[in-house]
Amino acid sequence: MAGTTDLSFDPWDPAFVTDPYPAYAELRARGRVIRYEPTDQWLVPHHADVAALLRDRRLGRTYQHRFSHEEFGRTPPAPEHEPFHTLNDHGMLDLEPPDHTRIRRLVSKAFTPRTVERLKPYVHGLANDLVAALVHNGGGDLLTDVAEPLPVAVIAEMLGIPEADRGQLRPWSAAICGMYELNPSEETAAKAVRASVEFSEYLRELIAARRKEPGEDLVSGLIAAHDEDDDRLTEQEMISTAVLLLNAGHEATVNATVNGWWALFRNPGQLAALRADHSLIPSAIEELMRYDTPLQLFERWVLDDVEIDGTVIPRGSEIAMLFGSANHDPAVFTDPDRLDLTRADNPHISFSAGIHYCIGAPLARIELAASMTALLRQAPTLTLAAEPRRKPNFVIRGLEGLSVEVG
């Protein structure tokens, strides 16, 4: 076990956020688990350990199914943050069995491969339309013109959210996701609480409307699962599930799109190879998600003592699994800092693993392939118009925008 007093790992340093990968290499060289005092966490940077811990039932996304805050040695959340925690804590991402098992099974009934496959024409049609508008304008911001509207519209379509209401979704989601950063500020928390209240109220009204007039959307499917199954969803679980599906269903896809194209512009040889051979698209998507990972860190609570390389991490601790570091581990990936769109052996963990493996991964891959295909076909001379700026966030990694031109 190594300390962190002289490490370059600093989630609040803009230089680190711009390029954390050299610091990850330093962490991996220091050891398999590193105590990080500023966040009161244990950092795990190696792929093998992250992959194993994601499947280790001695860890959990929550501890409240087994312990009170006091029993676990943790301070309860501030009362003024309660609306955010009520919303967040009833979503399956932050639950453990048996509640996680029950909710995921019910969501899976409405979120079937057939449902996802049925969306394919809609996804590709929308991607083509968005890219056509970008081309017509001679360029624009790839983030706001293509990367954001595509997955937001798709998950809204799945949930059955009327088109007129969809403009509220991205701001609500962005405010809520601010709480997933390390040590969020009170201002960030206040925005997340306000968004949690507004989004919950909106979904409560939508659920009431779908009870009266069901459709073929996911919210109607969740209501049907609730009405037909003994292990039913509560209304709060339905609300939290819808918010989780929206947040997780577009946040990673948005950032994977802009991170990916920024990586391609910085690697013109790889971009040229992709333009020459569109059959590389599936492997390119996997490689781009590995190369600049949209979710850099995933946290778990230690429910029972865990030993890593001789260091005992006691119950009540928090482990921070570094996805970005694991995806650049030379023990697993040959020449990991090189972008290789033909990389065949690519066991990246950008979609997590174990019981919390991303339920929307197949849909995300369809969306990423649709936008990439449309851009390669309709804008084969797409170029970068200005150097982008990184968002200041570390955990959810993205850009402020990506300005492009169509020659």
C-alpha cells in the first residue's frame, strides 16, 4: 500500500483533468491499492483488481440494506439534500440485492432486446437528420448538434416523454449528475436537489397520465410490471428508475461521442483508416470508449473487510475503482496509450461489470454506431474548427463543446 502525498493524481487540478492518464500510470506503479486522504477513499488502479472488485459481493453501492449510518461509521446526508438522496437511493444502480435483483428483473421486462431492436430505425433516422442539419450549416458544435440530442431523444422516446417536454431533461440530468463528482460543493448540491424535486414531480404526473392511458413506452411497461407482479415497483422506484435510465442512458453516450471524435482528430491516421473502411466502426466504438473513458471512477462501500495485496481495507471504507486507469493497464492492453481502432482483444470496463453492468449498453452501442456512420457518410471531410475545452469534472469526463467544420 502506498501513500499519496507526492502523487500527481489530483481530481481538482485542470491539468490532471485534461490528461489523467500519466498520473494513472504513476498510481499503477505505486501499488494495487492507494489510500487517498482528500476524499477518504482507497484508489484501485489496476484492471484485474477493478474487474474482480466489481463482482465482489463484499462491496456494495449502498450499505443501508445491512447497516445504519451510525453502525457503518458514516455521517448521514444533510437533511436539505434529502430530495436528491431519495431519488438516487431508490434507483437500481445504488441498490443491492434483494431490491436490486427485483427492480432490475422488472426493468428488464420492459427493457428487452426486442424493445432496443425496435428503436434501431428511429435511432438511425434521427442520427441522419441531425448530421444532415450539421452538414447543411457547414458545421457547428458536435456536442449540442448531434451528441446530446440523439441519446436524449432516444431515451425520452423509450420512456414516452412528449416531445414538447424534452428540453427540460438535459438540464435536470446535468444538475443531478453534478453530485457524482468528488466532494461536490453546496452550490452543486442545491442545484441537484432542485432538479430532483422538479424531475420527480414531472414523472409523478407522467405516471398518473400513463395509468389512465397506457402506451407502448417504458413508463407504461413499468406500470404494467408493477400491476402484474407480486414483486412490484413502488412509485418512487418507478420515478428513480426513469431518472436513472435517462441519466445513464445519455450521459455516457454524449461524452463517448465527443471524447471519441476529439481522439480521432488527434490521431489523423486512425481517422483516415476509419473513413476508408466503415467496417471498423464496431471495433472503433469499443476502442474509443477504452481510450478516453466517459466514466473515470466508480465507487463502492466495503461491507466486509477486503484484502488487496496484503492491505486490509476495513468495513466502512470506500473504494474508488479507476475505470480510466484500468482501461490503460499495460498488463491487459498492448501499448495502451496508443489509439488502435483495429484492437481485437479489448476487455474494457467502461460499461462496468457484475450485477451493475450497464443495462443500456446495447442501446448505447447502437446510438454510437448510428452517429458515427452518419458523420462518416455525410461529412467525410469533417475537421476540427477550434481546440475544445475540457469540462472541469473528473468523474464524468467530457468536453464543453466540439466545434467542427464540414469542408
